Amino acid sequence: MSSAFWFPSLPISEVVDAFTGWGYSVSPEQVARPTSDFVLGVYCACVEQLTGITLETLQEPMEQALATTENPDMYSQALAHNLLLFHIQRFASAAKIQDFSAKDIYFPDPDRTRSIFSAFINFIKFSEQSEVFINRLRNQSTAVMKERQAVMQETAELEQRMTDFKVKRAEDEPKCEALRQENAALMEQVIAYKDRQMGFLQEVESLKQEKSALEKVTSEMATVSENINRTRSRIVQSPERIKRNISTMGHTAAEEKRTIAANEAKTRDLQTKIAALLNIEKASHSLIRSAFDVMPVIEKEMRALDAAQKELGDLKDTLDRKKGERAELVMRRERVHKQFSNAQEKLERAQRHAEDKRIASQQTIERLQREYEEMSVERRDNDRQVEELRAEADEIERKVGNS
């Protein structure tokens, strides 16, 4: 096999014993002359022995894949064989058989098949010996994958919530902008009404001062009229002067009457203006109350917008934290993979060391065998020489006895 690793081909009896020990009955004839169905069953049994993957476990993903095709019956058998071949090739690659192909299943060669069986048996036995360490790595990897999946799901949920918040914010933005514009317009109206109110109040104050002045003038006129009446009752002068005084006083009284009439007209006009100003003040108060009634609604909407923005910021912080946790999990997963790779390297070094020791032992055995064979040859030569010496000694003894 074109591989960087060499595995000793186990005897057929050991192959049969190994598979029998795992509950898979095989015969020496099947191992010596393998068929396609036989090797497929053995390879599936090896994969199941180490990974737990069977045709039943592959049925569900196969049905999901076939559900997207137009003619599932046409592809079901080919897909099943391809899935089995994929998992068997992964198993073979882990057992350091890099050139495993479909030919090894459908056209098995006896010698190569026995070598593959030997590699699979060697790998499974090593996995059983390292079961505690491998299970710990598997559990750690499973935990990391589950945690990574949970983090990815939580991240997706957070991203979806952020998207929903952004969509809602985008939907509410025109309304918020309209409310902000309306609020600004109302505030401008309130300020304008306040300015107008201040102007009206100043005008009312001015009118009140004019009214006070008019009331003072009216009071003075009443006092003057009373003084005139008292003076008339006391005057006893010449008729001419009285006439002049009466004429003068008549003119003065007419002037004062005109002044009083003008003041009364002005007073009525001022009262009309004051009534109008009071009505305007009531209307401005009503508008101000309406503006202040609308302002809590606007403030409530602004508080809701601020709360949504704050929640969006919290979600961004949570998403950043989850991304950090995800990066940490990825680093942990990489460390676990690195530990697993280091363990595989240690395993490979141990296998190479064991193989080197086996080769050294084999060489020692062969050397001892050669030395033993040489000693056997020398011993046979010595025995032959001893026999010859014995024969000569016997011959000499016979000659001595005969003489």
C-alpha cells in the first residue's frame, strides 16, 4: 500500500479471532478469499465498533437529502453506498490508510484486504486501549460544540432582536420626527403666545392706569361741580359780572361736559378693549393648557424612544459580549483539536517506536536463528568428526585385539 505507515499483515487466524471477539462471525475462507459483500459487512462492522455509525443512523440524513430531489428512488441506493464509502474512508484515513477507495470494497484483493483488516484491527485495539483519553476528548469536543451551537443560536436571536428593534425604530422614526417637529412648533406657539400675553398684560396695565387717571379726573370734576354749586349760592354781585361769570362758567361747564363725554367714550372704548384682552388672555391660557397637555404625551414618547435606544445599546453590548465568548469557545475548540493532534502524534510516535522495537526484535531473532543454524552445522561437523574418531578408535582397538 502506498502509505507512510506500515502495518504487519496479521495471520488469518488472528483476524478471525479479532472479529469474533467483537461479535462479528467470520471464517478463514472468507478472509482468504474475500467477496464484495463480505468486506462491506466487515468494514461497516469496524465503523460501527468505533463510531457507532450504522445504516439506520444514516437513514434520516439520507432521507432529508433525497427529499430535495425529483426521483429519490433512483438515487437512494447510490447515496447510501456513497455515505458508507465516505465514513469507511474517514475510518481508513484515521487508521493511516490514505489510498482507500471503492475498489477495496467492490473488487477486494486478498492480500490488500488482509492488510486493511490488520490496520483496522490495530487501530480499533489502540482506540480501546486509549478509550478513557479519547472519550474525554470526545466529551470535551461535544461540550464545546454544544456550547458553540448555543452561543451561535443566542447570537442569532440577539441579531434578530436587534434587526427587529432597528426596523421598529425605522418605522417609528417618522412618527418621532413628526412629534419632535410638532413639539417644536407648539413650543414656538407657546413662546409666541407668552410674548403676546406679556404685551396684552402691559397694554391692560396701561389701560388700567388710564382708567385710574380718568376716574381721578371724574372725581375732580365732581368736586369742582360741587364747589361751583356752593359758590353760586354765596355769590351776590353785580348782574353784569354775574352774567359774565355765568357765561364763563357755562362755557367752562360745556367744555367740562364735552371732556366728560369724551372721557366716557374713551372709558367705554377702554372697557371694550379690556374685555377683548380678557378674552384673548383666556384663549391664550386655553392654548397654553392644551400645549402643556400635549407635552406629557410627547415626553412619554421621547422617554419610550430613549428606553428603546438604551435597550438597543444593551443588546449591542450583550452581542459584543457573546461574540467575545464565541471567540473564546473557538479558541478552546482549537486548543482541544491541538491537544487531539498532539495525542495523535504521540500515538504515531509510540506506534513507530513499537514498530522499531518489533523490527529490532525480529532482526535479533533472525540473527539468533542464523547463529543457531551455524552452530547446528558446526555441531553436525563435530559429531561427524567424533564419529570418525570413534570409528578410528574402534578400528585401532580391533587391530590391537587381533594382534
